Amino acid sequence: MRRNDRLALSCGVALVACAAGGAWALRADPTGRVVALPLLAGGLVWLACLALVRKGATIGAPAVVLVALFMHLPFVGCEVHSDDLYRYLWEGQVQEAGQNPFALAPDDPRLAPLRGPNHGRITHPSLTTIYPPLAQFVFRAASRAGLDTVSFREWMLLLNLAVVGGVLCWLRSAGRPPAWAILFAWSPLTLAAGVGGHIDPLMLVCLGLAGWSWHRQKLARAGTLLGLAILAKTMAVVLLPWVAIRRPRVALIAVAVAAVGYLPFADAGAGLFSTLLRFGNEFAFNATFYRLFEWMGDAGARIAIAVLFLVWLSFVTIGQSRFAGAVALAFAGLLALSPTVHFWYLGWFLVALPLVGDRRWVWPLAIWCVTVTFAGETYRELGAGAVFREHFALTAAVYLPPLVCAGWLLWSGWPRRESLEHLPDRGDASAAAVVIPAYGEVENLKEILPRWAETALPLVIVADRPTDDGTRELAESIDGVEYLAVEERGYGVAVRAALARLSGESVVRFAVVADADHHLGPQQVESLLAPFADPAVGLVTGARSHSEILSAPQRLGNALTTWLIALGWGRRFHDLGPFRALRLSAWEGIPLEDPAYGWNVEMNVRALEVGMAVVEVPLAASERKHGENRISRTWRGVFGAARGMLHRLYTLHERPS
């Protein structure tokens, strides 16, 4: 057994010891004051174990399950200190009496005959239920079985272990090592949430199985499980936009399942969601960004964070190509912006972290799962009968470490642009051919083709969509120029046809792609080819200076596409201009499929994916002399090009791994 493996298993043993210490502390001091120490110690050991797994420590699925089991066992039979459990069992009792908990609050006089000695411990007795139908079904089953708070909590502990099983199945279907399951299975936060008896594991087991089904392409099952997750905890609805734009049918199944689940309680009318809306509009505890906007007033702060969350959810919906990443980041953003954050809510994103494992943003979320321990004093005071209040110093201790970690990782990990240096050496033009896509460009070609023919390039190909404007006659009248008719319209189609033509040329090793209106191309081609002196270089692009020659839409488009490539593939480019050269042998077998304006974007991304060296050479842009640019000078062209590039980026990012 390797050293890291032994250390990881030692961490598992230490976590079991911390759990046993926590159980002993809870029995010795029911107020929970001394539980914080073993909980914090366990969190630090858990972070150390996470670091070992990132370094390659292997932990099998049996070890993951056994450690999780032994962490839970010491708490069997412990007294429960969560008042939520009294609410759960009360609502089950209300249903057994034939009443609707969405319509009647615990303090409603009509429910007076049901009240018992624990009625005073029910949370928010003036409000109807916030828990959706699947949770209500569990409450009713618990009431019918005669469970008390301790036995109900033990069923939640068992459900917690079922979530571990769901995560392991999800990992296996995604081809990831089972060691990553320790992110959820061995987390002291997961254990603390289970010990509190909260209903959240019901949603988490549905999400874990939904992710497993999604990876196995069992989409109807995935939709059903997502609907059940929404019925277990309404907040799972934030995943619907991500699912809807990828598999609309799955989203429809989820919505249908959720709608059917609410039917037995439909007589409550608007009461179905009234308490949920009040929870979002009136409550605040352990909040982060909400506190930053409180100067705007309560309503203004809640509107601001709602807008920010919609922006964040849009970013996650578009930018995350994997179900697990969408779960983790959607819930993390929701909790970071929510006015109310209880410690057990963090399990919502923790269930998906094993599937995204080695991503850099896992560390801030993992640290948050440890620092949330500092909020425990507020819960302890509540358990002792004090007024529920927030300690802002402790809240700062909860959020500052993960925010500092996130800021540092963002700063250190965000790709920097490589410096552009003028290359004094000249490339060998005798081994290159130039490809010029054309469509109604005869006036520009009259000036540029004779100058291309005078260079050392052995071949110039005009890939033209025929328009009877004289391009064919012009090309055929100049020595060294070959006319290639391309019947299908599209920039990418034209370049692809020309590259296919060059595949049989033994003399040509490089292909230069240049627009018909780039009048500086013939004098810049040797500078463009110079980086190919390094055999690792497979693609060279000309980085245009952002002068007045480039329109505002071009500058905006460049900024957006280069930013998205940096975000998705880790390399920041200066420009995605059309003047570029590629080593033909390096591109054999690499598909370039975009038929239109996404061709250049696809080329850069494909090069990064195969580990090809890409060099940007600073070259001046030339002003168009004849005609109007169909892309940058018309709104239709601008939006068409933008749509093509963004669609191609999205398609490349969404491909299955």
C-alpha cells in the first residue's frame, strides 16, 4: 500500500474517532457547547484527506462505506436537539387526521384536538408548511409508524448512508475513482446534518440517483428522480433551466412529476407556496451577500440578490457542461446569495462535489463546509432557550476563509495572455499555400491576387461560392492561382473544401487562410509562417491591432469569445482574426465541422484540446478597399457571426467526455 493510501485511511480512522468524540460530547452536554471542537477537528482532518485524494490516494468503495458507517454509529440513540423534527412529526399527524398542512398552521384552532405536550416546540407555529409533498409523505409514514424524534432521526441517518451509495453509483457511471466519494461520505457536515434529523437527505438521494441515471442515459428515470427531488426540497427547481436547454423532455418529465405530487394538496390553493415565499421575503440568518446590500433596505437587498442569482444561474446553465457541475454551482450560488443559510443546506452542493473532484473551485466550497462550524454558537443559544440571534463576527469567520480562497484561486488560476513579440525571422513561404474564401469579392481580388501570385507560395486557391461576378475568369487568368467552386455557402465550408484539395499536395506543408479583403496579407505571410520553425507549433494566428479599422462589434465579439475560451479551455487569446496558418500534418484526423463563422473559434479550441502549440503573431489589420464587410458593418452580419461563434463554443463545450 502506498504512503498516501495509508495516510488517507488513517484520516478515515481519525474521522471515526472525531465522530465518537462528538457523540460523547453530545451525551455529556445536551446543549451542544462542546460538540464544536470534535466537529472542527474532524473538518480539518477531512480537508487533509481531500488533499491526499487529489494527490492520487486510492480508497476503495468498501472503505468509503465502512468509515461512513462507523462515523454514524456512535450517534444512534443520542438525544435530538433540532426543533424541526417536532414540526415533521406534527405535520404527519395532521395528515393522519385528514387535514392539509398547506392550508392549516399548527396554531389554527381547528387543530387544537391534535396538540400534545411537544406542541410548544414546533417551529413557526403561525405558518403553514414549507415542506413539499414527498417530504409530507415521509412525515405521514413516520406518524403512522409511531416514530418519535430519536427514531425519526435514525431513519434520516440511514438515508444519509443511502446518499453515499447513490454518490458511489454516480461516480462509477462517470468513470471516476470511488475515493472522491469521501467529499460527501466522510464530511463532518454531512454527519452533523444527519444527526440533526433534517429531511434534506431525501432530496440528496434523489439527486444522486438522478445524476447516476443521467450518466447512464436513462433520461426518463433521471427526469422522474429530479421531479422527486423537487418534491423533497423545493430548491431543486433551480436545476430545471440547465436540464431544459439540454434535454427538454427530461425537464418536462420532472415538472410533470412535481405537478402530480402536489395534486393531493391542491385544495390549499395559494397556500401551497405562501410560506415558501414568506421564507424568501422575510427571513434572514447567516447571510453573505445579502448583508452587503442591506443599505438598500430589505426589499432592495432581496431584489438585488434575486437579480444576481438569475445572472449566476444563467452563467451556470450556459457554462457548465456536466450535471454534477451544474448541481454544485447552482446550489453554491443560491446559498451564497440567499438571505438564510443553515449549516445543513451546504449538503446540497456537497453531494455533487465528488463528481467534479479536482476542479479548483472545489476547495473554497470544501473550506466553507468546515468554517460553517463557527455558526454553531447561535444554534446552541437557541437550544438553551435564548432568543434566536445572529453573531456577525462568527458569520464573518464562516465566510471570509472560503471567499479569500476563491479570490486567490481566481487570481492565480485565471489564464493570462501570452505576450506578443515581433519575430525577426522569416518563414519559408515555398512550402505553403494560401486559401482565400470568397463570395462576391472580385473587386478586392483584382488587387490582391496578382500580389499573392508574386510571393514564393507555390499555390493560391480561391474557394468561391459562384456568383457570376467574374471571380472564376480572374483567378484562371493569373498563373499560380487555382479556382475552386464551392456550391454550398459558408466560410467554414469553403476553407474545408480548400484544405481537402491540399491534402494531395506533397510540396505543401502549411496552409495560410486569408480574407479576400486583407490587402496586407502578401507582405505579412512570411512573418505568419515564421513560428513553424518550432515543430511543436501547429497553428499560428495573426493578432490584429485594435485600431479604428476594427468596428465596435468586432472588438466586443473578440472580447467575449476569447473570454469564453479562457473560461472553458484555459488559454486567453488576444484575437480570433481570420489571417492564420496551420501545419497540415498536425491537423490530420482532427475534425473541423463548423460551416460558417464558428470555424476560427473551433480551430483554436481543437488545437488546445489536443495539446497543440498555438502562437499569436502581432500583425496590422488592413482596411477594406472595396465593398462593405457583410459581418462587421451590418447588424445582420454581426448577430449572425456572434450566433455562429457562440453556438460553436457551446457545442464544443457540451460534447460528452
